[in-house]
Amino acid sequence: MSVKAKTTRERLLDTAEKLFFEKGYEGVSVRDLTDRAGVNVAAVNYHFQSKKNLYKEVVRRRLSTVAQRRIAELKQVAEGKRTPDLRKVIRTYVSGFLGDILSSKEVENFLNLVSREMSQPGIATDVLIKEIVSPIHKILKDAIHRARPALSEEKISLCIISISGQVLHFLRAREIIKRMLGHGYSKEFLNEVVEHITEFSLKGIG
């Protein structure tokens, strides 16, 4: 790949990331992308074959970085121990996602995009499953199995899905939660939520 071609490809990816995170897939046209990136319309087809593939690559590129960090954090507390401390494992998983909400508007937009992909059949759902959902599910499943060997594999998977559901609800229903509780999201509140989900989940697992 020539230097010029690589520059065009990266420019498209960087521009697409900003626009897709802000407006979602449907809210962005190929013309929007190319005008903002300062490239020819044909560049999208040349480098990605379609807008859909460009979107998938944007999600994959960002997810790979997030996934590596989250997986490394979980492995540190879950692996190498005969009986993992489930409190630490669950807290690490939950705080890894909820702790990012307040870091920047860009991260918030990305989390919104990911939660949309997880809640309905999305364009990049397969990317999401491969890059982060399956690897993390495997680590959590192994940790819970070693800590609670009497639980069936399906029960363990349901527990993990339930924990993830709580995280997603606090990500997606922020406006409702703010109104119900009478206050916004703060670092202190998110710490409280992490502890709540952790303890609630531990009681559910038994």
C-alpha cells in the first residue's frame, strides 16, 4: 500500500469514527464522510468496498484496543488462582465499562454505539462478539466455574448475561435513572453503582 493510499484510508477511518460515534450508522452518508475527510467518494469503495464495511472496521479498530485492556485486567484477577475471588472478578468487569462513562464525550458516544449493537441485530454485532463479548465471557465463565463448580454451564452463562444486562441498563437508561434518583452521574455515584452491581450479582450467583 502506498503512503498516499494509507493516508487516505486512515483519514477515512478517523473521520468515520467521529461521525459514526456522534450520529450512528444511519445518520451518516458516504458523502458526509468523504466531504469531511477531504477525499473522493470512490475512496470508500476502493478501501472498504462499502459504507457497511467501513463502519465494521471503525468498530473493530476501536474495540480491539478496548478489548485488549479489559481482557488483560480480567485475566489479572481471574487467572492463576485455583479459586478466584468472584467479588474482585465481577468488580473488575463492571468498573471496566462503567468507569469510562465520564472520561470524555467521545467515549460516551462509543459506549452508546456498542450498547445499540448489543441490544439489536446490528451491522457490527459479529465484530463485537468476536473482539470482546466472547473472550470476556470465556474468562468470566471459567472464573465462576472454578469458584462455584456446582453451577451448570448454562446457569453460569445466564449469570454473566444478567451482570452485563445491569451494566447496559446503567449505560443506556441514564436519563431515566437521573430523573428517578434526582441526581446526575458522578464518579462517586458510579463507584456506588459498581459496588451495587457486584454485591447484587454475587447474591444471584450464590
